[in-house]
Amino acid sequence: MARRDISGAVDFAYLEGFAMGDQTVIEEVLALFREQAALWTPMLDPGHPGWRDAVHTVKGAARGVGANALGEVCQRAEDGQASLDEVKTALDTALLDIAAYVHEQALRSLKG
């Protein structure tokens, strides 16, 4: 994975600016997002009683890391205009971008 694998689902420039370029903070935020995504995913099912709360939580977290497309899909799901499958797809896309970004940063640190 490398920068070429980043689809644009996450605005890393936004996150880098918000964290004032502190790579340690960025890594911690992205790790927390990934850990939380593992908890949210099972809740993104129409049969789960907490799916609305999960979508709302994902929306806020997504916007916080710069995953704007995911945040928008979550908003549409809250408004009844998008399905939970669309939310899961957008979450997966954001997670793939995050994985590619983290991989690229790890390679940069090795070149150091």
C-alpha cells in the first residue's frame, strides 16, 4: 500500500492541519478510529437496536478525522436517504485509505 492506494475518502491534509503536523497525535487518532470501527460495524445492521446511535457516532468520528464522504453518508442514513450498507461501504473505504496512509507513514519513518 502506498499513497497511490488512497482514494480520497479521507482528507489527511485536514487531519494533519488539525493535529498541527504532530504525527504521533495523527497515528493515535487513526488507531482509535480503527478500533472504534470494529465496535461500530456490528451495530450497522437494521436489526440492531442501536444502529441509529452508531450511525450518529460514526458521523461525528468521520468528520473529526476528515472522512467527509463517510460523514455525509451517515447524515443521509440518519435522514432515511441512505442505507446502512452504504454506510458500511463508506466506512470500509475510509478504513482502506487510513491503512494506506499509515503504511506510507511507516515507510517514511524507515527511510528517516
